[in-house]
Amino acid sequence: MSLSVALGDSDLNRGLLDGSVTIQAADARCLTFSSPERHWRMFRRREFDIAEVSFGAFLSIQARTPGEFVAIPAFPHRRFRHSFIFVGHGSDLDSPARLGGKRIGLRTWTNSAGVWTRGILQDQYGLDLKSVEWVIQDADTAGMENLPDGYRITRLEPGRSIVDLTSRGEVDALIYPETPDVLGEPGGLRRLLPDPRAAEIDYFTSTGIFPIMHTVVLRREIVDDNPWLPYETLRAFRAAKDLALDAVRDPRKICLAWARDAYEHQVELMGPDPFGYDAESSRAAIETLVRYAVEQGIIAEPLTIGDLFHPTTMDEPPGYVRR
């Protein structure tokens, strides 16, 4: 069986990309694309058999057309989001508590980074999300063209940049999936939080959540013909993750002077494997993202973990008993 697999170019996927990890009984042809392009081409055009996609956008699609895609509990991208709230370099804003009533820019409404950051601003800092004017730059990846009622949402005209508008002060703050190129430049952007790493550590310590950005989906018709494929795909993603974790423990493989120190600090705080490619260990993060999706009008009713992932990936088959 030949399969097209669209992935992000990350260390967690490296084993799949270089061929050291394979999906059993499949010839997996792995391609890499940026996140916006990959998500769009999978959800809008169904161009790939398997793809790493936005979890927030997947929730929207699963609620609207259940079963169109089949997800597995592999999460190749997680990221804390306190570091990705920006304001203009000359802005006097210095706290999330001052964002009420302001204009805040976003890429799209269902983008996982935006869903998480809005939820964190609400839960951790008491921001009333409906007091904000949300300014959206791009068409929605998930095809959610009718944005939710109860929120003040403005779409930018095509060709305008939400980063530029924030830099100039026409938009008060920006929630962005990545670090804009103009961060730290005069007339550019700075981070809203003065010590975002401390805020992220405090968030993890108090919640135990490492926010999930991406999951992995398969096209439904391929799974219908090959019901063994979701679990074998999950097994391959787990093997690739294990290779990445093995590599990060080895300072010979990482070009950072204090890589081992960083790794040991992460283990002390988050344990030896904070990525958790299974539904149960990631339950708190999954259920929190689902709650945010409901509160932010992305889905009408909560989805359970059983609603999200293929049943063959929800428990482990027995193996040989070893002494």
C-alpha cells in the first residue's frame, strides 16, 4: 500500500521523514509543508492520505461532519502559548489584565494557537473574551466561514498584514502561532509578558497541561478499507517520537552548549516524556481544548475522547508476558 503522509519538519517526525521508522505494510511517502499550507490542503482539498493537522481545526470539522477524517492520539506539536502574545514596541500595555476592550489580532478563529491563548487569557487572567474586538487576517483552515455570534470579530481586507497593523498600533495586541520577524525591532513588536517562560512554568505547574497544537488524521475511506491502519500509524509515530527523545538526551546530537541542562530541567518539571502519544495521558489537555472550543463557538457541544480518536487507538493489544 502506498500512502502520502504530510508532516511538519520536526524532530518528533524525523524518523518517519528519513525512513528509519515505517508504517507496517505501507510504503509511506512523506512530504513536508508549513503548517498553514498542510492543514489547508488536507482539510480543504483532501490531498493526502495521512496528515499532521491543527487540532483546533479538526474539532470544528469533527463536530460539523463527524467521521470525515479519522484521528489518532499522536500530537507532533505542542507549545506553551504565553510567549506568543505580542504588542507594538511602543505600546504601554504590560499585562493581560489590560486587554479588555482592546483590538487583538489573530490568524484565524479555529487555529489551535488562538484557541489555546484565548482560553488561557480567560482562565488565568480573567479576560472577558467578548469585550475584545478580534481582528482576523486569514480565511479559516477548517472552512468555518460563519464565525460565532456573541463575539466582535472583524476580518481584514485581503493583502493587509495583522503583524504590520499591530506594529503600528492600529491593533492593540497580537496572538500569533509563530514568532514574527519584527520581534524586538524598533517600530516592530515585543512580547506582552515580561517573563513569559516563568508564566508558562507556572501554568504547567498549576494545570499539568502542555498545550496540544496538532494531531494526526487519516482519510476515512482508507481506514474503512484498512481498519488496521490507524493503530499501525500510531505505532509508527510513537517510534519516531521515541527516537527524538533518545536524541535530545545525547549532547553529541544537539548543537547547544547546555542542551543536557535544558533536558534535565524539562524532565524535572514535566517528566521524561511530556508529549504523551495516547489519549489518557493527554486527557486534561484534550478536554481543556474541547471546553475552549465550545466556549468560543467553534463547536456547539462537547466532544468526548471517544468521539475524537479511532477505537483501535484507545487501548493496547496484549503482548507476550516477559519476566
